[in-house]
Amino acid sequence: MKRKILLVEDNPDLQTPLKSFFLENNYLIDQAFTGAQAIKKVEESTPDLVILDLGLPDIDGETVFSRIKKYSPEIPVIILTARNTPKDAAKGLGLGADDYIPKPFDLDELLARVQARLRQPGLNAKLVVDDLSLDTKSYEVLRSGKKINLSPTEFNLLEYLMINRGKVLSREAILNRVWSYDYDVQTRVIDVYIGYLRKKIDEHAKTKLIHCIRGFGYTIK
């Protein structure tokens, strides 16, 4: 059965490519360009997931979010917004959003986040690369069945790498996503945390999963 996504975004230049992208990936798409439209569509035909822009022209996004959750608390809501400071992210997640993705964003990453939120209730949302698994609900990480203890930052970094498995991520992209645009953090801290992950994930394994592509960034494959 195809899953239905409600796209709530007032910018048609973003709505159109998002709609095409999700249609190509076998989703049903409903669209809303205002907060009032979004609330009405949720009440008329409950979607499986909502992608919500906070900067709407008629009703602020936080109010729309609260109305959606009040009507149907089980609907996953991913906030997609140009408000990309750490304070904004904390506020969005503090509202109870299932995910928070700042603009600009990568379509493949957005798809992976949507797929993770749409897994059947009761099942673990797992990311898997070779014999390494990461559970986004229980925060459990296993390599060959052996539990690996990670700090929150290490977990977020590994999750980002695994969402983008096989793709080379620049240090700037990693910094912006994992450290939430904290400009007090410099890119060399990424090398430090990659070192932590390699020691915990790869040091005693025959197959090395985390790779440095010199001059470009890091990937997991």
C-alpha cells in the first residue's frame, strides 16, 4: 500500500520538485500552501506523514503543528524550515516534532528520514550497513551482534553517515547537520569524532566501514 505524505510549504518552487521526487519514490502526495489548508486536509483525509514548513503566510507553523497533533497525535511530523539555528532546532523538537531538517537539505536524506518515520508501529527503525546496525528508536548500535556504546554526538554522526551510506559527505555538510550550524565548532572536531567512531566501530573488525576520501570528506560503506 502506498503511503500518503502531506507537503505543507508555501513556496511553489519547492513544492513542485518535492512532489515530483516523492511521486517518483512511490508515495501519494497531498499539498497545502497555507496553514489553514494543512489543518483542513489533515481533518478531511488523515495522511501518513506531514512535512511542515514553519514559515507559512497565514498561521505560524508552531500553531499548525499543535493543531495537527491535537487532531491526530500519531501522525509523524517532520519540520522542514529555513530557521536553522540550534535554538530553532531545539524549539522545533521541543514541540514534539518527529524530526527537524533545516534548509537547504539533501533530497536523499529527507527520503531516508521519511522512510524511518513511516516504519510500521512497533518495529525498530533500523539503519544497516554490512554487519553494523543502528536503531533510531532504542539508540542501540550493534556490530556483529556486539553492543557498542556511543555518546549522543557519536550516535548522531554515525546516524548521518548511515543515512547517507555510500555517499561522500564533506566536513562542512557534517558540521552543519550534526552540530546544527554551531559556528563555534570548527571542522577539525569532525576528524576527532570520526576517530572515536573508527576506534569503536572498526578497530577490531576485519572489514573497515568508515572511510576518509582525502580532500572530500567521509563515507560509510
